[in-house]
Amino acid sequence: MKLKDLSPLMKRRRTGGLSYGYDRFRIDPAVAPLHWPDDVLGQFLYDFGDNDRFVTDYGSIDLREITWRLETIPATDFHGMPTGASDDDCIEE
């Protein structure tokens, strides 16, 4: 499953307004099988899953192949971290 494959879910979220909040989103059959941590699911898919530029940058990634782990890294390491074109200069700002 790729980010762009979630467009029907994103449409349901947009048209549902307040009635389709994060609690409903996270249990949707389209994303629940990913078993992603809530923070990542909320920030990566719920907040940006229908952002055209974000989908262009990350739409080809197979979401089922991603494994998340919590790491502590120094803030200085962020300066050399790559981002997609839609986030160009985001870290620097």
C-alpha cells in the first residue's frame, strides 16, 4: 500500500469533518493494519496524507515495508538530514 492509495480514506476524512477525527481515522481498515505508532500515524498520514506536495515526495513508498523505532539523536544531526522537496529548508527554519 502506498500513500497515494489512501486517497479514498483522505477524501472520507475531509468530507467527514469533525465527525471523522483521528480516533476514527486510526481504526479505519485502510490504516489499522499498518500498526504504526500513534504519533507517527497522526503526523505522517492523518496530518499530511492528502497534502499534494507531500504525496508527490513520499507517494511511492510502500507503507507496509516501514518499520518504526524510537531513537535519541543530537539536535545538531538534524542539519544534515535529507527531506523531500516539499520540506526543503524545513529543518533549517
